[in-house]
Amino acid sequence: MADHSKVPCRILLIRPRDISRDRWDSIVQTLMQFSDRNVILTGIVDPAPTPDILIVADMDGIPIVSRIEDIPPDSFTHLAMDDSLPDIPSPAGTPWPRISFSIISLLAEQVASKTQFMAIFNRYRAFAQSLTNLIPLERAIPYESLICQSLRTLLSASAVAYCESRTRTRLITIRTSDPENLFKEDDSFPLTESLRAILTAKTGYFDDLDPEKTGIAHLPLTASNRVVVFKLIQGASSTIPFLLIFPPPFPPNNPIPETEFQNALELSAPVLQTSHALFAHRLVLKRKAEHDSLTKILNRDSLDAFLNFSYQNARANHDSLSVLMLDIDHFKQVNDTYGHGVGDSVLVDVTGAIGKALRSGDGFGRYGGEEFVVILPGLGKARAVQIAERIRNSVKKLVHPVAGKITLSIGIATFPEDVSRETDLIPLADRMMYEAKHGGRDRVHAR
């Protein structure tokens, strides 16, 4: 396998259409501050660069062009461009590899110097590789588990728990623990005064606690007499993420491991804090990339991925898989009569009604316009019809304050009863949905 980490990433930065001059200048000048053999800004596409950018670019020898065609294609390997722009073909006919401009913008916000930017960029590349596509990840890793396991390996801790404190309700919740699941009974406990003082007033990275004062009802089985609180953010907040670390016992006549433990915490604190912040941003960006911006359900690309995953499972396990295509009846009339604002409101209301009728493991997304797709793993046609009728009745009970009553036409396709290939499921469900419309709307149709 090729070592992608040694291939230089030469970035051509393309100015987004709707970005303020000050914001653009700030991002560009931040990017110009760094220079690394693995990540290089090689050019900028900007039809109207400001004098400040021209001066800095000239000093650093970075060309600024009006069009992408004005720069040699062999001078860059990746395009940093706005998420909404379509792919740009390379001379080979394939799309240029791209880095989302939202990632570049996010990183630029968090840097104040060349050194800081490269440190964050390299960590981001390591922890959020699936977004940048610089180094593919085999599988996604939950960021809490990654941070906890990394620290546990570093410190040989007996246990590490990722927690959140809510100072207003005076409650602590354990969001995830180490892989051995040492916190087996209570996942929440009261916020004690000692923890509250540390989390709301402490300005350092960590502090020791007496285990008897932590408030944890079920401590892990550990011989350690210490608990270390590690804050993942600084300052007071209504919700503060932190780690509870249970270090291993140290020989009473050997103080060196104790010193090493403290040093390890001090050295790892900035990395852990930055990693936590970056993963939080990564989750936000990932959700935006996978979900429809209006209804907050899966978008079409995510639906295709969910359908492929469900189909492969169904085929491997000789199981059923059903797909529903749903369309809001007379939706064009709603838009034409009341405007797109009311139409958007109807879409949101319908989305909520459909979601309440589904199981937690079902796939649900917006296919386009007023069309939705529901993916039902493990369900044959008879059960899919029951779900579809439940959805139809749920939506029919809606009374929108402006548009009035709303109805759905629903089509169903099932593997392997109706089709044998994944690519035939949605087209058949779509045809069945149009049969429902031709049959009078507000109905479910299956072959």
C-alpha cells in the first residue's frame, strides 16, 4: 500500500462566491503563513484580490490568478473550494481531489501563527482524515473512545471515563467509559462540591481528588487511592466535558512513576484539549455533510450509502429489505399558493411526523424536493405495508396552520420479493408511488 503521508499535498485555494473581504483576507493570509513539505499552498484563484493579499502573495511567491485555467495543472494536487461548487475535472478527465472550504475556514479560525496552524492542521489530518481524504480511514472511531484510550495507553491508567458536568442541574453524566465498561451501573451522579470547584474555577489542566468525595456510586476496581480530573475546556461553563482518570497504584518507596504521571498529563493536556475541540467541529461538519440542511434528515448521498449497507447485510444474511418512496400530495400547489416559506414549513412538519413512525435503526432521508425515502432493514413487504400505513395516517392527522391538511402517496419495493438487485429498489418504489398517485393519492401501493 502506498504511503500517502509522504505525498505532498499542494493546495490551490478557490475563493467562494459569498464571503466577505475581511474574512477572505484573514483566511488567505493565515494560509500564507505556513510552509511545510507535506502541505503547501501553491496558488489562489481570486478574480479581485485586495492589495494586502497581493503584497503578501508576491513576497511568498504564491501566484494569484483569475481562473483555474490560468495556473499550470501540474502545480497543485488538491482544490480547496466551497462545498456548493461542482467538481472540477482534471486533465485526466477525473475530478480534482478536493478539500472542503469549510475545513480550511475552520482551521484558519483556530490559528494565530505559522507554528500553531501546522500543529492543528497535522492533528486534524490525523484525526479527521475521512473529511480531507488525504489519508483514508478504514473505519470511524468515536472521538471520546479515541481520546480516552490514547490517554489510558499513555498513562497505563486503571480506568478513564469521559464525563460531562452540568453546573446548573448539578449533575455529572458518564458519556462513555473505557472498552472494559468498568462503570456498569450508574451513568450519572451528583456534582460534588470538590468537583464543582475544580470544573468552574480551576485554570490548570488537572487536579487530584479524594475518591470518597467524587460522588461516584460504583468506582472501578482499582487499588489506586487517587482520582485525577482532567478538564477538556477551560473556564466556567454550564456544560463542561472532562475525563476522570484512575491511575495505577505506585510503589510507596518509588516516587518516579508519580512524577512521570504528572509530566505525562502536563504534556498531553494541550493535545487532548485541541483534539477534543477539533473532533467536536468534525462531528458538526460531518453532520452537515450527511444531512439535509432544512429537514435535518439524511441527504441523498447518505441515503445511497445507507441503502448499500442495508442491501449488503440483507443479501449476506438472507434477510428482507424494504424501501418506501413518499411524496407529498399537491405540494407544488402549496408552494404556488402560499410561497416557499410555507412549503418549507410543511416539509419540516411532515419530516417530524414520519420520523415518529419509524424504528431507531431505519433509514430516513430527503430524496429531493417533496420526496422522501424510508429504508426498512429486515422487513418484508407485509410489514413494510403496515409501516407505510402508519406513516400515511400519522401525516394525515397533521393540520398545517396555513396549508391545512397534508397527505402522502407511498410506494413500496422489497428485496428479494420484488427485485434481486439493489439498483432496482428505489426505481420500483418510485413507480409504485406514482401508481398510488394515479390511484387517487393518499394511499400506499406495492406490487
